[in-house]
Amino acid sequence: MATTSVKPTAKPSGSGPGAAVKKKKIPGASKIRTKDLPGFTRQLGAMLSAGLPVVQTLEALEDQTVNQVFKGVIKGIRTQIEGGASFSEALSQYPDLFDDLYIGMLRAGESGGLLAETTQRIASFLEATIRLNRKVKSAMMYPSIVMTVAITMAVSMIIWIVPVFASIYTDFGAKLPAPTQFLVDLSNGMRRYALYVVIGAVAGFIAFGKWKKTERGAYLWDAFKLKLPVFGDLGRKVALSRFASTFAQLTRSGVPILQTMEIVAAATGNKVLGKIILDARADVERGETLSTALERSKQYPRLMIHMLSAGEKTGKVDEMLQKISEFYADEAETMIGGLTQLIEPLLMVFLGVVIGGIVIAMFLPIFKMSEIVNM
């Protein structure tokens, strides 16, 4: 395999290139990570495998990059490498794009002289992660849109259409059926206190967002999501797939296990599962196996623990972790397919109950005209 001319990783000191540059915030980082970073990493690995020096490779990638923000990032990385920084040091200046997992694997690849191979491995990992995330998002998008449309229609009918019927029924001079009266009262209340409801909803949404960003809030919210019927199980399978895949990639790249566990804890995407890994890290540091440390928690399935234990006994932890990742990824995709088929009829029922219920309640007095109209 061709080697690349990258300086060994070292902690920058004094006025070195790594110390002189502050870590930069990147506008649109989330979009770049999803759309541009996997392709950039894949092409980077291919060019390095072909024997091109890092600086020349970055020049080529910079020229063909369409996103101007990312183009500037690549130029900044190239400039730092030309100034004496290692590749991982240069990337670490952009934490919005290159997270601890990316940097950790790359640094290990530099140290072992396997930069090209490691970069290809990172690209495969990013592509697989994005594919799974897209499937989950697409499965959630359809019901979210239908629910939003249904709620919007219901609120619009209650605020603007119900009062028209209410004014007609007022002339009848008789007591309205209970469902109709409830709808009329609800309409009057929503119109009277609409401003306060909107202000309260916005304030509650902002407060919830800030609470969710706190350490305790994020932990409690992730714990709640794990307890949700069906969707909690789906989220757990996705998190377990991320855990196993990330752990496998870092192990194969030669990252020390304690550092790997710290990175993996954040990569699961769930604070509850991540905290368990961090707690297990102390047990592993004392000499316990990873499977034994995770076995104490009820959040990690017994099947995964047994598979991991088997990998530890045979000395093939990375291979077993990769199989675990593929198993839970397949399980998650199967659940997503089943949910997509199940959600559609459930949504139709929901629409029928909400919209149909409002329509029936409004026309109910007409069906009972003989009881309402004073003859």
C-alpha cells in the first residue's frame, strides 16, 4: 500500500501551527456533514490509496468542491498541513465537521501508517450511518406531515367554520347535543384566548428546547424516548447499531479501548446508553471485559452481550461488533418497513376520527331537528 507524506501526530505547542489556529464555527455544518463529507472522505481515501501526497490530494478536492464554505475549509486544512501540522491536527480545527470519531480514527491511521485505508473505512462508516438515518427520517416524515395537516385542518374548522354553524343553531332556541355544545364552547374558548394559547405554546416550545439542551434534560428526554412503544425499540436498535459499528471501526483503526469508549458514548446518539458506556469505562479500566461491564445494565440486550462476549473469547471483537451492528441495522430497517405499512391505515383512522368527528358533531343538530326546532 502506498504511503502518504503526513507528519506524525503531535500535540502542538508554543507557536506551532496547531496552536496558532482557533477552532472555527462552520455555517451550514450539518448540511455539509450529510451531503459533502462522505463523498469528500471517499475521494480522499481513493487518491491517497493511489499514492498522491495529502497536499496534492486536498488541492484536487478543493478545486472540485461546489460548496464554497466547505471549499474554504479544505483550503484551510491544506494551508495548515503546509505550515507543518499533521492531517489530524488540521482537521481538529473544524470540530463542527470532523467529530472525535473522525479525528480519533484518522489519528490512529496516521500513527500506524494506514491513512489511506483508515480514510476509506471512515467513508464507509459515514455512508452507512447516513443511509440508516435517512431511512428513519423518511419513515417519520410521512406521519408527521399527515398529523400536521390533520391538526391544522381541525383547528381551522373549529376557529372559522364552527362559529358559522353555532350562529345558525342559536336561532333554534333549543339545547344543543352534548358533542355539538362542546365543539361550540371549544371554538369560543380558542377564539377568545387564541393569542394567549399561541404565546403559551411558543414559550413552552422555547422552554422545552432549552431544557432539552441541559445535561439533565437531555438525559431525561432520551430516557423517555426509549420507553415509547414501538418507536422506543426502533430508537434503541438504531443506537445499538451505531454503538457496535463505531466501536468496531475504532478498534480496527487501533484506537485504545478507553478512548474508544469515550468516543462511542457520544456516537450512540442517546444519553442513557452513552452514560452506561462511560460507567462501564471505569470497570474496563480496572481490568474487566466490556461484555461483563455492560451486562450489569438492562438497557443493552442479552443477545448483544453474549455475542460481544464470544468475540472477546475468540479475540475477534471488531468482527463480532460489526456483525452486531449489521444485525441491529437490519432489525431497524425491518421495523421501519413494518411501521410504514402499519402507519398508513392508522393515520387514515386518525383523520377519520378527528375530521369526521368534527363534521358529525356540527351536523348532529340537523339530524335531530325535530327535537331542537321549536314547532
